[in-house]
Amino acid sequence: MSSTLAQLLTEHARCHPSRVALVFADREYTYGALNAEANRLANAWRACGLAKGDKVATVLENSVELMVAYWAAAVSGIVIVPGSTLLRHSGLKTLLQDSDSRMVIAHHSHATMLDSIRGHLAQISDRFILTGFSEHETPPDGFQNYAQLTTHASTTAPQVEIHGEDDYNIMYSSGTTGAPKGIVHSHRVRAMYCTVFASAWRMTPESIVLHAGSLVFNGSMVEMMPWMYLGCRYILHEKFNAERFIHDINAHRVTHVMLVPAQIIMVLNSPAFDAKRLLSIEMFGNVGAPLHMAYKKKIAEVLPDRYYELYGVTEGLMTILDKTDVPFKMESVGAPTGFTKICILDDHENPCESGEIGEICGRGPLLMSRYYKQPELTAQVMRGGWLHSGDLGYMDKQGFLYLVDRKKDLIVSGGVNIYPKDIEEVVIRHPQVTEVAVFGVPNAQWGEAPVAAVSCNRAMLKEELIEWVNQRVDAKFQRILDVWVLDEFPRNVAGKILKRELRDLYPR
């Protein structure tokens, strides 16, 4: 049972049963209590006829039930399939069918949607479980009450032999660049998350983590796994709210936070923001996408020696910009994580020289096992022994990685490659722009032309912004054709801007 997650919660509950493990909605759960809940759910799954290797999908917002499901999977050998609550009928049906899920646990607000696709999910049978009811409430016909299912189940850990290479989860990709794919991670890989990121973030058993992003986003694992590995304290918010986030950092003396860029922007622009209220922070982390330089510089100024940035793909290739490297390598996304090797390859699969742009590829102990039921795609992405990320970048002579853009976001205008990130770094410097995404649109003269979608902190004329940007970009071919002012960007569950949807929605 080495290199598995199975023993972590069990051992903390045995050694420190009264230590607070989880805080949610101002309620504290000790390691003993959390372990009991995880074992109840694991045994309830077995009573429903599920066995090691079976898939259980969730459609849950951040909640105790979702957290319990992750750790029930750890001790039972069940494979957890976290589903986004943003999925609608056809998307959810596809996920449940593709993953071969034999049970789904969802909040009762999703009952009508689940009922409408039930006929396409014969493998689930009557295992549609709803949360949000008390033990004595009756769910709609065809559904079971989560509380009734688990309350009287045994709190003893099920006796299941689990190995490092056994599947732990299937994380479905966010769909920012096409159809979602089921990415399989083993117990061994998640165990490596425990040790690699506990070390990288300088966490200890005394650390206090605050997490306000979605737990179904793979980025949540870079805090969750080391939390459970070390047995420290984890504060979970139902959803992100900048003011509450700032308040709780100060109130709980939080040491470690990990946010996506949109959340960082909201924190820094919040009327409640005061660096003095965040001085307990030891790690102010960014994940999901690179943070624009204007915000990096602000963090370095008001919260020095605290900023970390993680670049990576769910498939398992990752780099970290450590807080000690920020002053010297701020424009980079850091160096490879422990035991990971990064290589930049050209279109012919040859290694690039330092400073030369190519596809970011890597290998190491955090790599996925495979794409679920897609061996050909797995072989294509893993060709030559390297995981091909689909991202473009370059490395300097010291081995630091610089992210340029995604291959699919590259704009080709008049035969010239334009990297949206270069233009975004100019746009974000405008004092009224709070967020930006640059993408290409068809253009009769040049083939494609760049457009900047922006959110602003006050009303402004788009003609003025176009002129301002086009006077400051490095080259004429980077000049933007248009500015599209948005109140809200299309995002995935992790908060990442969906450029594919921007291109589709752009009013032509």
C-alpha cells in the first residue's frame, strides 16, 4: 500500500483525532470526524454494490460532501470523477457516459437536469444520490438521500488492497481548447503531489490553508494533497468572495493561499484590500494561467517575498516560480518541479536552443497515467517519451521557462506569428483596464487580426484604448483591430478565460 493516499487520513485520525482538519461554513471538523465521514461514505458505496475500480462522479459545489468523497475514494479504491457544476444536460451526460460512472452524487438543485438524462445512463441504475437534504427528508422519486445513505454506515475503514499504480481520479479537462478529455491520475502521482508541493510551498503541520476556488479544478490538488499529507488545517469557502477571503486570512492567520489570476485581480482591486491584513501569508500563489506583469509587480511591492507562480497542465508537466526567484525572473514561470525535466521541441521534435520558441514538453513523476479510453490520443501526446503540452515557450540558459502562448491561440497575420500574451501585457498597463484577453478574428486583408476583450474599472471609449495600445505595442503587426468591452468573461470552473468562446461570441 506504499505510495497511495489510503493511509493519510487514517493515520492522522489515529495519531491526532482532535486536531482540526477542515473548516467549512464556520464549522470545524477534526481529523477523527473527517475520517469517520470518509469511511461512512466508502462503506455506503460498497453497500450499493460498488467495488474497487468503479467510478463515482460528483456534481457538487465546494462542500464537505465533496471533500469527503475525495478521501472516501482514497481508502476504498473507488475512482472519483469530479464534474463541473457548470455542465448542462448534454455536457453532463457525455461526462457520465464517457467516464463509465456507476454512481453520481449531486446537490439537489441538479435533480431536474439529472432526471432528464437518466434514460441515457443505464450503468448508474438507481445510484443517483442527492445532497442538501436532512436525514429525515425524502428526495424526489428515483433519487437517494445522501444523509440517509451514509449516516448509519460503518466508520471503520474498508479493507481494500490499493497499489500506487491504481487509478485514483479522472479529471476532465476544462475544455479551453476543444472537447474535454478524461485525464487519469494514479495514487502514486497524487502521493507525489503531496511531497513535491509540500516542499515547494514550504508547508509544515502548523500551516493554515485557505481555499476559495473550485475543488473540481486540478489546481486545487496542489494545496489539498500536501494539506492531508502534513495534517495541517484547511479552510474551505463555498465560493470565492474577495472581501470574505481577505477577512478570513486576517481572522484565521492563514499562511498559504492559491488563486487563479481573476481572483488575484479581484483581491488586489477590492476596497477591503490592505496588505497589513495579509501579513500572515507565507505563500501567495497563482495557478491556472500566468499573471500579467502589472499585478506581479504590485504583489512584489505590497507583499514581498510571498508570491509563487505555478505553470502546468493537468496532464502533469509543471514549473514553479519560487518566491526567491521573483525579483530576478519575474517574467518567467519558473523552473521545473522536483524530478521533472522540461524540454522545448521544434515542429520536427528537435530540441530548441535557449531563447528559441517551441512546444513545451516534459516528463517526470507527476504525469498522468493516460487519457481515459483514448489510447491513440495518449500515444500522440506522449510521443517520444515526452508529454507535449500544446503550449509555446522558451527556456533561458539558467533553465527558467518563459510561457509565450498556447499553440491554438497563436494569431497568424500576414504570415507573421503574433503571440496574444505580448499584446495583453501592453493592454493591462492601461490604468482603466482590469483584465484582458487577446484573440484572433478572421480578416480579409491579413488572414487574422488581433482583438482585445477587456473589462474596465470605469467607462471608456474603445477608440481611445485602441489608439493607446497601438502606440505602445512593439511592432505594427501587433496593433489591435478592435476592443470589445465586457462586463463578464466566459470562464471555466477554474476561472480561466475561454478564448475559444470569445472567438465564437465576438460580434462581427
